Amino acid sequence: MASRAHSATTSHSSRAIRIRGARVHNLQSVDVDIPRDALTVITGVSGSGKSSLAFDTLFAEGQRQYIDSLSAYARQFLDSLPRPDVDLIDGLAPTMAIDQKPGSTGARSTVATITEIYDYLRLLFARVGIPHCGNCGAAVERQSPDAICQSLLKLPEGTRVVLLAPMVRGRKGQHREVFEAIASAGLVRARVDGEMLPLEDVGELSLRKNHTIEAIVDRLVMREGIESRVAESVALALKLGQGLLVASSQQGNSGWTDRLFSTAMSCVQCGSSIEEIEPRTFSFNSPYGACSTCDGLGRMKDDESDQPCAACGGTRLRPEALAVTVADASIDQVTGMSMQQAEEWINQLGPTLTELQQAVARPIKLEVSQRLNFLQRVGVQYLTLNRAAETLSGGELQRVRLATSIGSGLVGVCYVLDEPSIGLHPADHDRLIQALRDLQQQGNTVVVVEHDEATMRAADRLIDVGPGAGTQGGKIIVSGTPKQVQANKRSLTGQYLAGNDQPVVPQSRRTRSSELVLSGVRTHNLKKVKVRLPLGCLIGISGVSGSGKSSLIGDTLLPAVRYQLEHGKKMPASASSVTKFSRISGVDQLDKLVPIDQAPIGRTPRSCPATYSGVMDEIRKVFAKTREAKTRGFGANRFSFNAAAGRCDLCKGLGAEKVEMNFLSDLFVTCTRCGGKRFNRQTLQVRFKGSSIADVLAMTVNQACEFFENVPSVFRLLSSLQAVGLGYMHLGQSSTTLSGGEAQRIKLGTELARKATGQTLYVLDEPTTGLHFSDVKRLVGVLQQLVDQGNTVIVIEHDLDLLVGCDWLIDLGPVGGKDGGQLMAEGTPEQLAALKGNVTGRYLQDKLNR
């Protein structure tokens, strides 16, 4: 019997990831099992420890175990995470985190490059594309040596010509063997990186730089009777240049002009030649493909704003790349398509290609179609392939990255995702859940940190962390099936799922006679939309993903209102290359605009909630007024970890030192001098109510509120952060560790603490990001408080708990992308819920009926 029990336990544990004694951040020696090859959702109130469990424990240990399995030589090239504070994790597969952080995406990153679709398209166009002449548009064909000679002999008499054989074109290295080959051919000169030199004068080339080396085959002056010499020199140049020849010519006192000839590619109409088509020809990250005017960025800055590059029309590519077509479409036309259009194009390629081309295209089509299909299923079908990554929301970026994982076909991986439903309309949730199921059914473990109700109900295992935030959280309240969690009376999540804890629906909706009216909006996909925004109300902007919500508010309303408030006149059409509308009225009834987005509050570890909110300035004043500080002559500046006088001089106020480990990964260890407290010994000796400035920074907002309850200037700022649900956050927490939603709520809390004018327009973009049901309730109360003071609050939102609390809703649709951008409805939540056929209204009705 004992043997059977042991066998059963072993079998069970082999199907689960066992975590024992996890103490990362606020986790209180957590023990939990996560089933392998299943979909697990981790939820809980904000700050309860969900991310600490999923990312800082599970993902970090998976990465560490993988990197430690590599050789010491390989480890020196990789950054590893420190070992998490946990007793045991076993049954763990290699982990991959897909979060919402921008990461390595840059100005050139697009949806196509992130998903690797563009890599496959470059290969497709290089292998089966048909080049066209940039001058006359005719198809480009191979050019014979005789045709090259005839072209050269047509040059005016007296033209000086240098015939060169390209040997190296933009490759790193010293290329000694190339110069030896030139000398072996009986030649004595070469053009190296644009400079003509005798071979004996060519110095040693830099090993790590790109070089272009061309052998000088002959130097001519065009005249009668030179035909045979030209033919011999052309033949030799083509032989050395492997089918390529450069003719550099000069007429009179004009400059030298290079002309490329090729036995591979030339125009049958005008005789012009192009280089051999390669995948790099279509890369805007390479000098061989990028537009030389904008360097592949597609845009140029002028005095007022960014404008599409005039040379490439915003396509980012050289004319040679744009002149190559597959099925009568250039690569920029394909990347300008939506997901659905691109999938239709790639699937219809067959009849337009030869049998050989079809064989080449077949594996490429499979990879591209798989990714395009997935992108449509996760609700970003409205995005175009050339959409810049920096313009994507956190949720959109995460779902785009997820497409790469689906396409990779990896099996046996543990994926950890951070709220992939962010930015999705409730109508799109089912498709996202199915995509996560597909990833799991491929043989992977999927762990999702999530607050979305539909995702929770679809999970195989639901883990609720809590019961509160910060030190009040860090425990597993319940772990089981959604029904088991629903039956647990101690779980806030379970009570919500059971229908016992629902959002508060106002008894009446505010109405105002004055309103902000925006007419004729044509920004991006909007179709001459006219909207009415009643002032002094809480207004929700809803609609399916990509329907035009951000275009209406972020790209049109905000710039228009800001311009009029700053300049005292309406915004002219020339003021922005993006914003397009006919008329705006009602701005004169506002005196202030406060946009609150999810951009980071700081990009260095020195920035923290205390410094951004301004509470640190008030705290420093409190310490400067103590008897100890006055005795020592310390002013408020002494209590700043950014000032040399008060901070630790070893770690410069960071609290940690970087230790290079050579073959192992770098370690960040607590500063040996200040013990991680950031300040020097003299500064730490000054105390207020028995606590040093370092002790205060280590406090949570809740603890600090209690500590400074008798200091009005500090308490007012702290209580506003507490009101927006950040009571669990430490005052000195590095801003680089904050989520977008937390950063937004810090901004909101900071604004709450300022004196209200009663005529302020607040604009928030998905403020419920990262919030549990119970935290959304608190947020709605804060927004209602702002409106009660006479202000107007606009929220772009999908969360139904917030939308049912709004006074007025503006719903866009009917779909995302070019077919969206229409005003579907405007009115109270009840009015939208009563509309037949309105997608948002259907979900609002379900919520209101509860």
C-alpha cells in the first residue's frame, strides 16, 4: 500500500511544477503546484504577489536553470537572473516570458519584423520576385558582355572611364586574399572604400568594419578604335567581379559617376543594371535596402512634426527594392495590408508562380500563413504588417510577440504571460482564449497573470493570491478549478465569479447642458465622426480593438484641446500631420487638460513613486526640521539620494553594487557600506519619530500614511496614492519595476493631490490595466470624486465594471481597422444596452442585469 501511494505521488508530481517555500518580495513561503501542459491563471488583488510568483519566481528559476546548464564559455555571453528566494522548484521546463514591456523594439521595429513575417517575405521576394527597372518600369533581365560593351562605346568621345571589378561589397574583414587575387591577375591598383590606390599603398584594413574593394582593370579615354580594348577589359572585369562590373566615368570637369553593369540583371528597354536581388535588398535595417534619405525610418522631422519621407513615401526602402514584385505586388504593398488581406494574398500565390517558384514559396507560405492566422485570432486583425512597434499598446505588443511563439512550433516550454487580454474588447476574448489553448495543446504549459473573468473561467487551474496587497498578501487563498475557487468564501475572486460582489451601478446618470463637440474627425480610420462629450461627466470611450478609440481621443481630441488652451485659438490643419478634423467647440469652458497615460514615470532606478509624486520633497523638509538636522546644519537637500552630500559615496545612492563575474553572469549585491539604505552614515543618524529617511522609503504607502498622519503636507499626497489602490507600493520602489497600470495610477494619484480647478479635463487610457475587480471599484470611486468636483473625465476602456459606472458612453465600430472608425452609438450605458445588434451593448446588458 505504501509503495502504491508513493508511486501515485510521484506520478502526480511529474505532471506538475512544484513550488515550495517561495519568499520572493511579499510571498510568504508559498507552496503551490502548477499543472504541466495545462492553462493556469494566477489572479488576485493588485500587489498581492501574482507577478512575484509567476515572473520573479517561476520564470526567473526556469531561465536560471537553463543558463546554468550551458558551458562556462556560453554563459559569459548571456545575462542570467539571480536565484529567486525559494526552497524548491521541480518539474520546471524551459520558460519564456511574454510581457507588455517594449523590450528591444526600436524605431524600425514593425509588426512584421517582430513576428518574423518580414524575414520570410524578404526571402520570398528575393527568390521568386520579378525586378523592374527603376527608370522605365520594364522587367529586368540578364545583360550580355556584348551589350555592356555597346553601352560603354556610346559614351561621348573624350569621356574618361575607369573599369572596376567588384571583389568585396560591404563585408567585414581585412581581405588580404582579395588583394592577392588582384595582384595575381596582373593588376596594380584598386579602389578601396571609394579611394583609388596602388596595391602597395593599401594599408591593413580594420577587421571589424565593412569594406568595399574593387579591382581597377583599366583606365580609358573613349575614342574611335578602342573597341577591342574595351571588350578585353570588360571580359576581365566580369570574370574577376563574378558577373559584375562598375564603370566610373567623368565628362569634362564634372564629377565621377558610377554605373553598375551585370551579366545577371539588366533592363531590356533602357539597358540599366541592378545588383543581384538578395534578402538584404528588402531590409530597412541594412544599408543595402534602407532608403538613403531617411535611413530606413520612413519619416523625417521638420520644424513642426514628423512627416513621411519624401524620397520613399514612408516605405523605408530603396527604389530598387520597391521595384520588385510578386504576383503584381511590391513588398511595401504587402506590408501595408491588414492581416486578413495579407493572408488572402499569400494563399493565392500558387497560380501566379512557375512550378520551381511554387516549390520555393511553399515552406515560406506555410510559416507566414500560420502567423497571420494567429494574429487574427487574438484580436489584432486590424493591424497592418508595417505598423510601427512603438505605436502598439502593451496588450497589442504582447499578442504580436505571442504570434512568434506560435510560429516557432516549440514544444515542452512553460510560457508566462502578463495580462494578454489588455486592450481587448470582451467580444475578442474567446479568440484569445482559443489561441492560448492552441499553444497549450501543442504540448506547452501556459501560465497567465490575468484579471479577465472569461479567461479565469476558461482555465484548467485558477490560483488566487491574497488576501490583500503588500505585506497583507503573498498567500495562496485557493488553488483549484474555477468552480472550486467560486465556492471559496475567503476568495474575493471567487465571490465575484459567484456573482456575490458586483460593480456599483449609479442610481442616476449625470447630465449637463454644456458639451465639448468634435466634428468631421478623419484621423487614421475614422469616417468623419462627430461626437458630443458632455462636460462635468464621466465619459467612457468603448468599441472593439482597432475601432478608432485612440485615434479619436489620443490623436485628435487631446492635440486639439491642448493647442487651443495653449494658443487661445483653434488648431489649424497644418499643425499636425496626423490630426484631422473639421471643427471643435466647447474648449472655452475648460481651463486645464490632464492626460494620464501608461508611460513610465522614470527610466532609471533612481526614480520612484516618492520622487515622482513629490512626496519625497515634503518628507525631506520634515527631516530637515528635526532637532538633529538643525544641530548638524543639514538642509532638505541632505536627505536626497541624488545629492552627493547625503547619499552613500560607494553605491552613489543606488543601494546596490554591480559585481562582474567574468565567465558567470554579473551580480547586483547589496552595497556593503550602506547596507542598501542609499544614504551615508551621518544622514541616517537623523531620525523622525525614531525612523531614518531610509526607513521611510522602505515603508509602503499604507504604512507611511499612518506614520505621517499628523503631517498634513505629506499625508495629503500619500492618501491620494492610497485612494487609487497603491497602498501596497513601497515609496522607494524603483520606477523600472512598475507596470504601465501602476505608473498611470501614480500619475492619477499625484493629480488628485493637486488643487482642483473644477474645469479640468482628465483623459485616461485603460486605467483598469492590472486591476482586480475589487480595485476597479475603488478606481471608479476616485474618478467619480473628480467628476463631483465639477471636472470632466474621459476614459478609453474595455472593462465593463468601469463602463457601467460612466454617465455617457461613445461606442465606435463596427470592427477594427479600415472597416471600423464609425460612430455606432452614444448615450448612457442603459441606452447602449437597449440597442439591438450593438456588440458593446450586449455585454453591458449582461453586466447591468446582474
